[in-house]
Amino acid sequence: MTTTAPHLGPGRPDAPDSPGELLRRTLRQHAAGVTVITVPGPAGFTATSFTSVSLAPALVSFCLGRVASTLPAVTAASHFAVHLLRAEDAELARLFARSGADRFSSVSWSPTTEGVPLLHSVPGRLTARVVERQWLGDHLQVVGRLQDATGAGPDSALVHHGGAFRTVRPL
């Protein structure tokens, strides 16, 4: 006997057979680097959507869902910071992924002149000035021009794969 999940309606991104759910299931098999993005407020969140866009000029981007609690702060921000995480930072990633959590109370940080929180414990970070925002489906894409970068990046990068935090190792 075959059982099928009920159809949740056209256009619903969480419907079992929807393109959004197919994309989610497929991309669980794609490893993505884990970062923490911060903006003035202070506000911040864990992101796997961070990517470089261009080297000349030096541009980076990230995406944030329409229902994210940090969306108002991100929309108002003129600058942001991206914090690169290592395997040992999994708890930090979990903290910044929790909805409703006081994300900054137990973390050592200091603000830039623009008010962007810089987390002290991370191995690498960069700061950028927002140059573009655009809605793409149910996410806001934010593009920033690099202002500064510190650290060589993590030796044991934290990644998200198969629905869990993991790390990488040389083959």
C-alpha cells in the first residue's frame, strides 16, 4: 500500500511535492559554509547563504528570509559584518540560529564606528557597506562592498550538510 502526503495547496513552499521542498531536500546534500552575519542593533543571525560576488570591485552577499526576526535590522543597516566560523564555533552558530534568543548577552563583541557588532572569538571576519538590496522570491539578497577583512579564515571550517553542522578535512 502506498501512502502519499496530502497536497498542501498550490504555491505553498512547504508542500511535499512543491519546487521549494524539492530544492530544500536536494540542497541538504550540498555542504555550505556557516557564518554569523551581524548588523547594528545589535542584531545577527546564522547564515549559509554568504558568498563572494566579485573581486573587482570586492563584493559579497547573503540572503535572509522574509519572516526572519532580524529582517527589520538588516533592512535598515548601511553596513554588516560576516564572521567565519570553525568547527569549535558550532554552539555560537546554534545561538545565532535560535529565534527569540538574546544572541549577544553571552558573547564578547564590540561595535564598529557604524555600530556593527564584531564578535571577538571568531578566526576571521569581514565588514562591508551595503550597496544593493533586492527581493528574490521569499528572500532579501544583500550585496556589500568589502571595507575590511581580518584573519586567514578557519583551519577547521564549520559547514552545514545533511541538516547538521559538520567540519571538513583534507582528502
